[in-house]
Amino acid sequence: MAMFPTKVKILHRLLQSRHPFWSSPSLGGAPCSRLVLGIETSCDDTGAAVLDETGEILGESLHSQKEVHLRTGGIIPTVARQLHRENIERVVQEALERSVTDPSRLSAVATTVKPGLGLSLGVGLEFSQRFVRQHNLPFIPIHHMEAHALTVRMLQPVAFPFLVLLVSGGHSLLAVARGVDDFLLLGHTLDEAPGDTLDKVARRLSLIKHPQCSTLSGGQAIELLAKDGDRMRFPFRTPMGQTYDCCFSFAGLRNQVNMLIMKKEAEEGIGQGTLLSCVNDIAAAAQHTVASHLAKRTHRAILFCKAIGLLPSSSPTLVLSGGVASNQYIRKALTLITDATGLRLLCPPAKFCTDNGVMIAWNGVERLREGKGILPPDVDVSYEPKARLGVDMTAEVKAAAIRLPSVRMKIPN
Ligand code: KG4
Ligand code: ZN
């Protein structure tokens, strides 16, 4: 039974691709929806997807390099580039085949061109430019963080403006999304991203040797172990308690955790590379501190937005996305804040929080609908490893110096 709608969809697409005139509005059929191919290679996932204008995913494919990078203890850019090169052709082909879409049926190709690892972005961009020239298709360059921010709109109606917290292995930022290409940046990380911190802590704890964690990313491993840990046993300081803005910092927390690990290794008479007996408690305390820090900065961002009227009075919304947003404990911490401030919290399911071709294709759909940022196939586009999101409002946020009312971070496990 579950196969039925898919079969109908495939049949429908077959008819459309073989006899496109059948669905032509002039012949009385339903209007033919425009299709966008999305391509993502900004970090360690090679993703592609074909979406129609309503946001229906017609076909997708994703190749993750996670396991390779787990073994080498972090992403080596040249290795990431090589793996993207080896997989991009197949991944795009699979997405097209699964959607039963011939390239000639596409209305545009949307590809991540910023920000990200230069060598990885280069593979997707080079492939895409060749592809659009070969098939004479419009090209839509995509900002990876804009795509994360807007993915939620593919899943349910969410009107602009809304507040968004994006937390991943490469980013940590708070922004107001006001339109497809209109963002106000309220806060960003001053050093590393929370996913990066959790990945590094997991590596320092050698969690890859833990029987339950060998195939998990650092963040996933910390979340799993924290479930059986006591977060009160090692109270870490929440970062930036005396800085009244919405920026983030995680390097100091990593330092606190590393110092504790060294102390515990000395106490237990073991060296680096051996699992400590208290990994669960360290994971729980580190996760709690990351969650509290994210919650407090977000709380201030909400108060700032309210103070200057950046969010609608009816149904103001916080969207949480990025790889770290799949963490249930962090979601609960943010729920405490949205409950206290009267916001609705929306968080896409985990598979749409992490990197994939779908979110890029969706951003392409949004831009195509509005006619924004669509280029002819022959225009040369460069990738940009560093690219801020939107208009920088961090100085205004800092100047407002908003003090937070106390909210007890009693987060259920
Ligand atoms: O968005 P993403 O797939 O890639 C980018 O960084 O752009 O996010 C990957 C990051 C990794 O750092 C990973 O450790 C983290 O998201 N992550 C998590 C969880 N799942 C993935 N962090 C905390 N809890 C999780 N459940
Ligand atoms: Zn991402």
C-alpha cells in the first residue's frame, strides 16, 4: 500500500517526460510545475534532489563522507574534494532517475556556492556549470545558510519574517529571515561552531572506541551518552555571561572540557586515547552547557526582536535548523525559551536539518518563484568559502545590552 502513491507519481512523471504536451495548460491539462535540480557539496555531503514548485521531492540522492572523516579524525579538505569528485556524477544521475526527469524537463539548477570548504564547493560548482551549459539551463547560485534557514517553508507554511537559529558543524548564527534574499544577522559565533566543538570533544574523549558510538558523529555520540549521564557532576561555566549580545563562543567551553579530561585521566591513571569511566557525565555536562548558551543568546535575540518590532505580533516563530538542531536536548532547552516568550518553535525533522540536496533545490524553487538570482548558463560564477548571512545587526544588538530575566534551565532528559 505504501508504494502506491510513489508508483502513481512515477507514472505521472513518465507521462510528463515522454509526452510533455499532454500536460500543457493549452490542451486543458493541469499546469506543468517547474522542476529544479539542487546540488550540495559545501562540506562533506554530496547531495542532489529534484523538486517541483510545490516543494514535492520527486527524487533525491545523498552520499555522506562522514565515516571516512570519522576515521581520519576530522575533515581533510583534499580528501573531501576527492570524494565529491568520485560521487557527484552518480548522485546527480540518481536524483534525476529517481524523479524520472530528463535534464531537458528542468527549469533551473540550483547549487551551493557559499559558504563552505573551498575545495568542496569547487566540485559542485564546476559540475553544475558544465551541466547547465550542456543542457542550456538557468543557474541559481545558493547561500548554504539561507537554504538551511528556509527549508522549513518547504514542509509547512511559515510566513516572513521569522527568527532562525542555525547551528551546525560549520556555523552558529541567529538571524531574522524577512524574505528569500533578505536576512538580518543578530549574532554569530566568534570562534567555532557548536557542532565542531562537540565533534572535537568527542574525539578528545575517543568516543569512536565506545561500542555504542563508533559510527556516530561527535554530536550524536555526545547526545546518546548524555542520556545516561549526570550533567550536575561537572558544572561548566556558560560562555559570555557578561556580554549582553547574541554572539556565541564555544572555544572556552572546549578548553574547560579538555582541562577536566586531563584531570580525570590523571586520576584514573590512563592516557589520552583510552575511554574514561565518566564519559557519560562529561557528555551530559558539555551538552547542557552548549544548550544553555544557545538558549540564552536566543532568548536575548527574541527580546531584541520584540523591542524593535522585527517579528509579527501574531504567531511569532523561531525556526531551529542545522545539524546540531537534531539534538533533542537542545530542542527542549529552546522550548523553555519559546514557551517563556510566547513564540512558536519549529524544527524540521533531522533529515532536513542536516546537509542535503533537497534544501538547495527548495531554495532554488523559492528564488525561481520570485525571479531572484537566476543567471543564464554561460555566466561565470565563483565560489566563496566565507560569506556572511544578510545585513549585520550585531552592533545594534550589542548596543541594546538587553539583560535576561532568569529562566531556569531545567531541561528534561
Ligand atoms: O548541518 P550539518 O550536517 O553540516 C554542517 O556542519 O554544515 O551538521 C553536522 C554537525 C556535526 O558537527 C555533528 O556533530 C552535528 O551536526 N550533529 C549533532 C547531532 N547530529 C549531528 N550535534 C548534536 N546533537 C546531534 N544529535
Ligand atoms: Zn549545513
